[in-house]
Amino acid sequence: MDDLVLLIAILALVVAILAFRKAGGEEEVRKQMRDLSATAEAAREKTADVLDRLEQAVRGKEKTPPAEPGAPGPSPEAPK
């Protein structure tokens, strides 16, 4: 009985391999991955642009960039 199960499993594997090759094989998978990567990159760029515009709308256009922490400059004095 175990031999029959093994034979059926091997036959199913062979049929799956043949179907994969007939459908385009690895080259088709690579092509689809390239197309998907290009689409994802375009979506990433659009998202970055939208977030930049949203940030400008929320914060307004700043005339001077904020000082970095630890940068030399006037320090606020603590009240005594």
C-alpha cells in the first residue's frame, strides 16, 4: 500500500513539473517578478511624493530647517 502512495506522489510531481514547464517555466516567473518590481517601485515613488506634499501641507513651508539636536547655538536658559 505504501508503494502505491509513493508511486502516485511521484506521478503527481512529474505532472506538476510538466505543467510548470508548459506554462512558461522559470522565465515566466522571472518576467512576472520584474513587472511586479517595476510596479512596486512606481507605487513607492508616488507614495513618497504624496507624503512629501502632505508634510508640506501640515507643517507649512519652513523658511529655515530646524536645528539638529546637539548642534551649537543658543541654548534655552532654565528659569531660576
